[in-house]
Amino acid sequence: MTALQLLDYASVLVFALTGALVASRAQLDIVGFAFFACLTATGGGTLRDLMLDRNPIFWMDDPHILGVACAAAVLVFFTAHLLESRYKAIVWLDAAALAVAVAAGSGIAVAEGQSLGIVLVMGVLTGCAGGLMRDVVANEVPLVLKQGELYVTCAFFGALTTGLATFLPQTVSAAQAALACAAVTFCLRAGSIAFGWRLPVYKGFPPRYKP
Amino acid sequence: MTALQLLDYASVLVFALTGALVASRAQLDIVGFAFFACLTATGGGTLRDLMLDRNPIFWMDDPHILGVACAAAVLVFFTAHLLESRYKAIVWLDAAALAVAVAAGSGIAVAEGQSLGIVLVMGVLTGCAGGLMRDVVANEVPLVLKQGELYVTCAFFGALTTGLATFLPQTVSAAQAALACAAVTFCLRAGSIAFGWRLPVYKGFPPRYKP
Amino acid sequence: MTALQLLDYASVLVFALTGALVASRAQLDIVGFAFFACLTATGGGTLRDLMLDRNPIFWMDDPHILGVACAAAVLVFFTAHLLESRYKAIVWLDAAALAVAVAAGSGIAVAEGQSLGIVLVMGVLTGCAGGLMRDVVANEVPLVLKQGELYVTCAFFGALTTGLATFLPQTVSAAQAALACAAVTFCLRAGSIAFGWRLPVYKGFPPRYKP
């Protein structure tokens, strides 16, 4: 198993946990848990594979992936009541999944020989799309939209780390680049959740010239 | 015309009727009716064909399909006021369309020689995606999320029926498998709507260990 | 650079401006602006290219496209406060982008040798999908759903113009067809915004036969 495949598994597992937790907030049954787990776990990677025209799509190639997602759904169905705050668990698990998924998405784009711009897009897309689909379908406010929090920004700088590690002259292995990318993404996101790190947001100054 | 093509037509027609009824609830004009009819009718199958890399997509291959959807839109535009309860009509038509679409989706995955896991996913996806897109775009609460009702679960057991009929040793024709799949899906969904059949849902017990 | 490429650039630029304006209404940071600009600018064309199995997707082939979208995001981030009404700017820019995107989408379908029905669908899809994604992700009421306004209808008649210009016996160049299509789309949409042009909408007459 290559480092990239391991990353895909890890991101599937952790995103599936967040999907199942969202299903528990919506009080669905066990099949609904599995539905949200699979949607969240495979959404971003499916879009990536469709756009890069990779065929078959990663979870078709390897049926264990859907098994992992369903196992995560069953686990959450029977243990979610042990959590003190499901929302907090969702936010932190989502941060971990984001870090891993950005590393997987940007790493695969590098492995396919794409240019820096495409590497950035694929990293952000793989990282954010699964969680975005989960939130849109579940009628929750998408985490990408949370004001005053870094989210897409973390994915962007993570993917940039992969890009720099790859396109700079030093020799860096794919596994090292993925590790650096995941570390950057997770640290930025964790700093934003725990310490309120943020970029200046658009404030809507009053119009300069009054009519 | 094969049994699978006939199924695709039937699911297109019935999903298009539900899409047009949703458009009538949003008070759109005739083009808006056709837009929602086509979106609902082709959404699930389009995703299925993109993922299975079937080319061209089913409604590109056969322009009659969009014609059927548009005819359904026109029909609903001029007759929806005859209905006593549009919502009830949407729910029951959606149940019929779900049954047919799950049979079409899982049947095509079988015909493409996919494994059992993929057959299940394609059945659920083809069945649920069109209605999900309809509800998300129209700002209605997605039917997949309705608490205490079987929806994804019906699609899952329907696709499982196709899978069992195909992968078990007995010889079962594609048409027989499709019929069994549609019957299982529709009966489960109808039982859920009419008699309140349901699986145990996640209840959110209080945390076991207080902090 | 061909006329069709120029159209794609223009629609990317104008849709990116509307995406960034929506991001400013959600008070996101600069990366969020770029995210919404890229999503809106490339959403419709990406769907079109996936369905027509064009490979690579237009913005992968030409990294300038993402550059244009990001430049639009930066521009809006620093100048949106100069606008008197961001909503009005979004609506009018969206009308311009719709016109250009419908021309690009239907023109490409013609260039790919598709039939009239597919040309109509691709025109409507390329025109409406980007803005629809923008509105769904940003939790705004989709412009396609605005009651009493022409939106999908404008895209439909614009694409029909391309189709008629192409499939009628006269010789019309691709650039002329695109110009006619964009003009029809924009005039219909502008007339609807400014003068309230509309088609009769579904009114929900009372049931004809009382129970």
C-alpha cells in the first residue's frame, strides 16, 4: 500500500465519522448514517477523480473504502451518545479529515503530473467538497462559510505546501510532502478553532462617495 | 427496447412529474417547470453515468428522454390545480419513481459487470440523487432527511434485491431482477408512508459518564 | 484565440465578480472570495465538460482562467465598498455573465456536433449552474427560483437562438451565432429585471371539482 492510498483510507475514515455524527444530529436510522458517512467520505475524492478523468473512481477500484465508511457509521450509531458535545467532535474530526484529504488530493494531482494551479485546486476541492456536500444535504450552515474562521484558507495553504515541496528544486518524497501538507493544514485549522487565528475579513466599509 | 431502457423511461417520466409539481409549489413559469422536471428526471442517472464512465450519458444518447420530461412539465403546468394535495402527490409519485430508478441504476451496474458494493451504491445513488437535487435547489427539506421515514433504506434494500438476484446461483433474468427490486423498494416506501414502518433511529441518549 | 475561447474568458471574469460579491455579503476573507469566484466562474463549464466528456476540463487546459477568477476576487475584495448596492451589482453582472455563458455553452455543444436538444441543455446548464452553485453554497435564495422573473427562460431562448442560427440553412459563423445568442439572453433578462417582463406563472387555481 502506497502512502497516497493510506492517506485516502485515513481521510475516508475520519470524514465518515463526521458524516455519521451529522446524521446523528438529524436523528436518522442506521442506513441514513451510512448514507451520510459515504457521501462525506467519498464526495471530494469523487469530484477530484471525475475532473482528472481517473477511471475507475477510487472507491470503485477498492470496495474496502465503502466498507470503512459503513463501519464508521455503525461505530458512531452505537457510541455517539458517549460524546459530551457532538458539534465539537464534528469540528475537530473535520479538521483532521480536512488535513488528510488536502494531502491526498494535492498528492494525487502531483502524481498525475499536473501544474501548480491544478494541484492547488485539487487539494482545496478534495478537502472541502465532501464536508460541503454533507452540510448542504443536511441543511447545516456549511463549515466553509463560518465567519471569522479559517477553513478554505487552511486547505489552500496546505495544498501550497505540497506544491512548493514538489516544484522546488530539493528532492522531497511524496510521503514527506503529504506529511508537511497535512501538518500545515491541521495546524492552521486548529489554531483557528482554538485560538481564533484569522485573516482580515471583508468588512463592508461605508461607500466612499455618498450619492 | 430492452427492459432497462424501458425502466429509464418510466423513472424519467415519474421523476419529471414530481419535479414539475415542486416547480408548481414555487410558482415558476413553464420554462421553470421544464427545468425542474429535467433536473429531477436526469440528475441521478447522469451522476451514475459519469461515475461509471458511460459515454454518452443516457439522455444525450436518446433525445426522447428530455422530450418525455418536458411533456411531463407541460402536463403538470396545466393540470396541477386539479389535485387536492400536491404534496401528497409528490410523495407518492416520488415513491414510484424511486422504485423504478433504483431498479434501473442497480440493473445497469449489474449489466456493466460491477461488484455487489458498486451495484448497491449505484442503485441508491440513481434512486436518491435526482430527488435530492430537486429538493436542494427548490429549498425544500430533502425527502431523504425526513425523520422517522424510510427512504434511503428502501433504495438500499431494493438494490440489495437486485444484487442477490444476480449474484446468487439461480438464473434470474435482468427483467425479473428489476421487477423484484422495484417491488421491494416500493413496498418498503409505501409501508413507511402509509403505515409508519421505520427502523430504530438514533435517539441521543444522555452521556453515560457525566464529567 | 477563437471567439469561443474569448467567450469563456469573459463569462469567467463576470461570474467571478458575482461570486466575489456574494462572498463579500457573507463577510469572508480573501481566500473565501477566491473560492466563491472560482466556484461560480467554473461551475457551469465544468459540468458541461464532464457531460460532453471533454478532456481536460477547460480550466485545466488553461491556467489563466483560474488566474482571471482570482484577480476578480482580489479586485472585489478591495473595491466592493465603493458600490452603493452590492445586490443590484450582483443581479446585473449575473445577467451579463448569464448571456455570455449561455453563448459559450451552446456554442461549444454546436462545435462538438451535438443535436439541437443537447445544444439547448448545454446552453441552459452552462449559464445557470455556476450561479446556482454559488447561491446554494452561500445559502442565498437561488436566482433561478426568483418568482416572477425570467431567468432559466432567458437562457433557454438564448440557446434556442444559437440552435436556430446553426441548424437553419443560412450560413452563420460561430461568432455571429454567439453574438445573437448573448444579445437575446441579455435583453430578455434585462427586460425582466428593469421592466418586469415575465411569462405567466403557475397560479394554483382552486381545484375544479370540489370533493
